[in-house]
Amino acid sequence: MRKRFVTDPENQLWDNTHKNKRYSNRVFSLLDSDRVLEKVKMSLRNSLNCNSAVRALIPGCGSNPNLQVCCREVLGNLVTIDALDWSQEAIDISKAQTDRLGIDVTYFRQSYYDLSLTESSYDVIIVSNAIVSQSNANNVLAMTNLAKLLKPGGHFMGFFPSPFNMLDYALTNPNARKWITSGTVDVENRMIHEDNFGIQRFFSPLELYRLLKDIDLQVDVFELFFYDDHRFARQISELYHLSYDPGFCFWGYFINTTKK
Ligand SMILES: C[S@@+](CC[C@H](N)C(=O)[O-])C[C@H]1O[C@@H](n2cnc3c(N)ncnc32)[C@H](O)[C@@H]1O
């Protein structure tokens, strides 16, 4: 039976972000980058048998439908795509787009802290910067709950932000140096304090690597991924009120793992 959805302040923040700030158009989504999408497609091709039926889950799908598009493109008509987000607004925006493209996706409004999906039935779970609570306990819970939904041999793959990315930028851009003293980048707590997204707590590489192993995911790929795309450089300069530097890239982690 479907659980009743209970909202919390972080959920409301995301709902408002999607609703009021026209999130899909205004703030960067990694999923508008061809480099990012190519990485996902290549990993899907390398990890899954595209000639058999595959069940895919996209948690924290947000309003950008490009992961759903990638799944369909690589895995063809035999793929069943489920996507979930705790923001109804995000789901509505995303669904309108996948409907328009004729891609069949089942959307669930759920929090991955409290899932009513329980079966270990997915062949692949793909995340794109979607484990972003300000609470480490929530982020660990999200990963633990999601990993349980994979079949043995299934893949958990995707992109994770790093707390050290903004530190790195603060160290290499004099105009961002103040982020360290102002507390925007809180290294000790691995937290980022942003005007637009509130506080987010990200995993250090070792924290994430150890967590993946703890939740029975064999780590096949764990690499730094540079979001080297001039559109991100432009959006970041607008977002953080910094002068435009076309050489600027955000970076984060890309992982691909197999459920034991
Ligand atoms: C940074 S956005 C990324 C959206 C999308 N994956 C993309 O790359 O464009 C994070 C998304 O995760 C969703 N989210 C955050 N915490 C969640 C939770 N506990 N359960 C479900 N969705 C969540 C937010 O509503 C938001 O849509």
C-alpha cells in the first residue's frame, strides 16, 4: 500500500525551488550537458544487456527529463522507467516533458528516507546530484534505502557533489576566497551554505567509498568528473556573482557500482 506523503522543511524548499524559481530553466541541471549524458549512456551500455528487459529507477529525478531520455535511448523499448521525487512540482514539469516525447515513465512522489517501494527489483538506479540533504544521516539513509531496491548484480551509478569542489574553487579564484572565511564552504562539516539551496552536506570521497561498500555495493568505478561546459561556467558566475571565467569547471564524483 502507498504510504501517505509527509512533507518536511527540506522537501518544501525543493518544491518552492522547482515552483517559484523555474528550476528547470534557471539553475543548472547537470543533465543539460552532453558530456554528462554521454557518460551515463556509455555506463548504461557497458553495464547492462540492452537486448533484455531492464527496470530502471531515477531517484530525485527533478524537473529535467534527460536521464529518462538516456535510458530510453540506450535501453530501447524493453526498459521500464520509474522516477521519483518528493517534489510534486518537479514531477509535473518532468512528466509533461516525457509525455510530450512519448516516453513512458511511472512517477512516484516519495521521499527516499521513507520509501514505499520495497522490492529489490531494479537492474539499474541512476542518480544525478540527488543526495543533497543538510543531514549526513539522511544522506546515508537515502543511499541505504535505495541500494536495497537493486537486484543482486544490479547497478547503482551516477553523479555526486563533493564538499571539496567549492573549496577548490575558493582556492583557485581570488574572488571566491571569501567563501572559506564567510562559511559558505564549511570544510570541517563538509557543508556548503548557499543562498539558493540552503545548506547541503556532501560526502568526502572516502566517506562515500566506505558507505558504498557498507551497503553491499561493489565499487567498479569511482572517479572525479569535471563538468567542463561553458554553459555551467556562465550559470555559476551568475549564481555566485563571480566574474565569468570560461575555464571554470565544477567537479564531483562519478560512480558505477554492482549490488552483491
Ligand atoms: C539538485 S536536484 C537534481 C535534480 C535532477 N536529478 C537533475 O540532475 O537535474 C535534487 C532533486 O532531488 C530531490 N530530492 C531531494 N531529497 C529528496 C528525497 N529525500 N526524496 C526524494 N527526492 C528528493 C529534490 O526535490 C530535487 O528535485
